[in-house]
Amino acid sequence: MKLVSYKTEDEEHLGVFIKGHIYNLNSCDKLIPDNMNEFLWGGDELMERAQRINKAIASGKMEAKEELFFEMMAPVPHPTSCRDGYAFRQHVETARRNRKVGMIPEFDQYPIFYFTNHNAIQGSGEIECMPDHFQKLDFELEVAVVLNKKARNIKAADADSLIAGYMIMNDMSARTLQLEEMLLNLGPAKGKDFCTVIGPWLVTPDELEPYKIAPKPGHTGNAYKLEMKCAVNGKEVSKGSMADMDWTFAEIIERCAYGCDVLPGDVIGSGTVGTGCFLELNGTGLLNDPDYQPQWLQPGDLVEMEVTGLGMLGNIIEKADSEFSILELKKK
């Protein structure tokens, strides 16, 4: 099942995406809330109701209201929180090699994450960035999950049961701001908090069963072989696989929930797949060729991310009509 959030006349709704069409769930079952947040708090009971409706519409056994005039939103437009992990060893190892530092052994000991701005979540469409963001503006190709149960101190062996579904994530990054801030060993902050893109829909775990594989040796939780790609202005720049995740979402959730509650509506990203950002690609290019021309996102660029089973997430990068710069506010 593919769940979507959308607007009609500035009102938010919850629907299912079936064969290129969107159907409103609440119009089929009044016990299903007409927004994603309340729906996720309903846990398995509401998910099962939605699954029954989805199957009935897809099979032709139920006639449902099809939305014709709507604006797509991020599938989870108002997350309770948004964390991003660091699960792909290839990305971490390559980025460190490009900086001429060794691989950090702690990567193999425990999964880590950071909190980003859950109020800056966006879906497909235009992304407006400030001038400072264009100082090495970057994409990051990821997958994310959203939870639909509350838990605390849950073990990885049970943590997949909290996952309502999977989405593509683009963890937008302003590298100049990020790298300056990280010198102080606290962050990232302004290099990340302006936009995180998720979408185009929320895909329930049952749809990914054909792609299920064993996790890497020594790890616990569900793993999937999903091809991940990113193109900028129609040219493929990144390609990887979700099968390369070293830490599973279950293991990341286990750490997130240690000593605190994880909640329905919490979004958790995988971290960047290997080759999944210009920072990594540029570093590798310059390491192999001193004449390599680095690439960063520019105003007007079209970024398209595609993941097997999860769809395609497209965004156009726009520049805000402002000259305000926080980089120029640095004290001398």
C-alpha cells in the first residue's frame, strides 16, 4: 500500500495511491482520520483498515472517491521528530578517505544518528534555498522510515514492528555552513535545518517483501535489496543499493529508543548511500584527478531520486529573493 498526504483547497487529507490515482481513505471509512499524523497514532488497527480499503479499491470491489484536483505533500508532513542515521559504511569510509583520515572504528560498534529540523520537511516540488545554502549545496540519497507505535527500550529483534512504512529521503546539505559548524564539534545545524525532503509516498512493509534479504553478518533486522539512484538535470550522478546498509533500521531504532520514547510520526533516515552526495563524489574525483571539476547544486537544477519499490522523488532547486547572509555575520 502506498499512503499519501495531499491538499485540496488548503485542507490536508490522507489517501492511497493506486494505479496512478489517489483515493481519500476517510471517505471510505470514517474511522480512519483524514490526516497522516492521527492515522499513525492508530497503529496496526488503522493500518489494517486502510489495507482492506486499498485491496478493495485495487480489485474493483469498492468504488471510492478519486481526487482530481490536489497538491501533493510530503507523505508525513508533520513528523513528531526527524532523525537521520549513518548506516552505510561505504559512504563513511569513502568520505573519510577523501579527507585523508582513517576509518573510525566506532562505526562498527554502534549506529549513530542526529536530530534535524522536523518542521522543515518537504515533499516533491520546489525547494527554496537562501544564498548561503548555495555555498556548496548538496543532495543526499537515502531511505527513511516512519513509526506508528510508541516504544521505549525496545530491542532490535522487535523494532521492525514499529515501522509503518518506507520513503525516499533527500537530506539536503549546505556544505560550507555544515563544515564550519562541525569544527566546533556540535551539529550539524544550519547546514541541514533548512530542508529535508521525503516522499513521494509512504510504502508499507508488505510491498517490499519480494526484495527482502538477510541482514549483514552480525546484524539484526529486516534488510532489502532496493536499487537507489539520483539524477541531476536528467544525468545520473549516483547509484547504490539499500542492501549495502550495514546497520539496519531495527538496530537504529533500538538505539533511538534507549531510555526515551520513540513515537508514532517519528521519521528516521538511513544516512547516505555510498556515492550518494556530491561531497563524496567530488572528493573521490579530486583524489583521482587534480583537474576534476567539482559539482554542486545550482538554482534551477532538477533533482530526481528513484528507489526500487518506493517511487521517484523530484525537486527543483530555487533561490530565495534575498541577499541576507549569515556567513557574513561572523565576528572578526
